[in-house]
Amino acid sequence: MKSACAVLLVAVMVVATTIGSVGIPLGDAWAVIAGHLTGNTAGLDPVADQILWQYRVPRVLLAALCGAGLSVAGVVLQALVANPLADPYVLGISSGASVGAVLVLTAGVGTLGVSSAAFLGAAASVAVVFALGQQRGRLVPTRLVLVGVAVGYLLSALTSYIQLRANPNELKSVMFWLLGSVAGARWDQLWLVSAVVLSTVAALMLYGRRLNALVTGEESATSLGVDVRRARVGLLLTSSLLTGTLIAVAGGVGFVGLMIPHLVRLIVGADHRRVLPSAALGGALYLVVVDLLARTVDSPNELPLGIFTAAFGAPFFLWLLRRGRTVGVA
């Protein structure tokens, strides 16, 4: 199944580069991609080359990276806090990133760019949640969720206050960022994001057995030889780094880390050794398709990704609950 999903992902990514306000034949798109991969760019159509390689290919790659990263982070956090409704935003990460980004977009605070400010905001919120989520030196999952929700609401209120003080010309860019977009993908930005996402996702996949142990309970995990505190701290920090990086470059893309893990579990079961790689592939495929819809449904205008992920994610959970299917993590 994973091989078939990987092949489908590559095919959809190539097709996605051909569709847009300017249509490009599939053969030309493949020639441009193959030419740049092999270093033989002579004879390429300059218009198709610029549109594909400078704009669409980085955009499609960033969508795939965000989908994969957010899905894997969702799987990990659901197991970490033993809560099937947990996702990368439940710990206040998105709210912290939003404060940093909105400050730059509306007030031009300091010399930071939007991505840098968003990452620092996400890191600061994680640090606060991590510090307050401990009890007697131990990380308590329930306390972590409650603190994350409280900090998230507080930071969301601060973001709303900053928006109220912004002028109308700034509000459109603020709202577009808050709802998520990969329209600003650039090659110079993509290398760093790729390195962070691929390394952290690979590291998290090594935790498959420990995640299986963690969802059985702290005592069971300890009896199986898992250092529960160390595992929780490592998983939290790694998934937070992953989420913060993605939010910083793509904004608030919601529901991906909540919906894809459950959908994957319905197909492959609850074993995290299968769920993690399947979630990465499924999330990448999902967000590439969502981004394609975002730039074609109202072409030549673009819509934020968050509109589509919410429109698909909410009905999915209602359907899941109506069928009486479990949404547990194990």
C-alpha cells in the first residue's frame, strides 16, 4: 500500500504543476522537471520553465512537506497526550506563531520577517506550555492539553486585539496567513524546510514501538522498558519543532494533523510502525490536492488552504461519529 501511495503522490504532484491560470501540457512539465533534475535545461520552453520551476514546483513540494509533517505530528501528539482530538495546534503552537506573524504584518516589529517571527512565537508558546504542563518535574499529558488550550485562547485573544488595531489594507494579508497558504514558496526557503521536515519525520518514525507502548499507559510502557518521561519530552520537542517550522512558512493550516491520522488508522490499523509512514504519504497527497483546489476553484483568485481543510475535516469527523467508529489512538 505504501508503495502505491508513493507512486500516486508523485503522479499527483507532477499533474498539479501543469494546472493553473496558465495550463501547461504534461509532456512539457515533465521535460522541465527532468531537465532541471539532470542539469540539461537546454531547449526548454522559457515560459513553461519559469512558471513551473520558479513557482509551481516549489509550491507543490512545500504543500507535500506541510501535509506530511503536520500529519506525522498529529499522530505523535495524539499518542503522546492519549487524546484522539489532539493535533499540532492543541498545544498553542499555532496561536503563538500567529502572534509573531501578525505583529510583523501589521506593525513591522523589528527586522524579522514573517516566517522568523512566526517561528519564534511558536517556540515561545511551546516553552510556556512545556514549563506549565509539568507537575513535580514530570510531564502530565492531561495537564499539558489543558495548559495548551488556555495558552492558545490567550494568544488568540492577543492576535485579535492586534488585528483590531490594524488598518484595512493589512487585514487581508493577515487573514490569508492565518488560514494558511503555500503561495509564497521559494527555493531558497524550501531547502531549510525540507531539511527540518525530513529529519524530524525520520526521527519520529523511529519511535513507532515506543508510541505503541505509550498508548497502553505509563505503567505498561515502563514495564516494557520505555523511559516514559524521556520519550515524552523528546516527542514533544521534536513534534513542536516540526509544527513550528511548517506554521512559520505556510500559516495556520488546520485539521490536517487531526483528520489524516484517523483516516490512516481506519485503513492500516493502530500500529504506529505502519501509521507513521502512511500518515506522511497520505498527508502529503492530501495537501497537494487541497492546494490545487485552492488555486483553481476561484481562478485566477486564490483561496486559503484552511477553508478547504476545515470544509473537509469537520464533515469527516461528523461522519466518523455518526458511524459509531472509534477515533481512539490505539
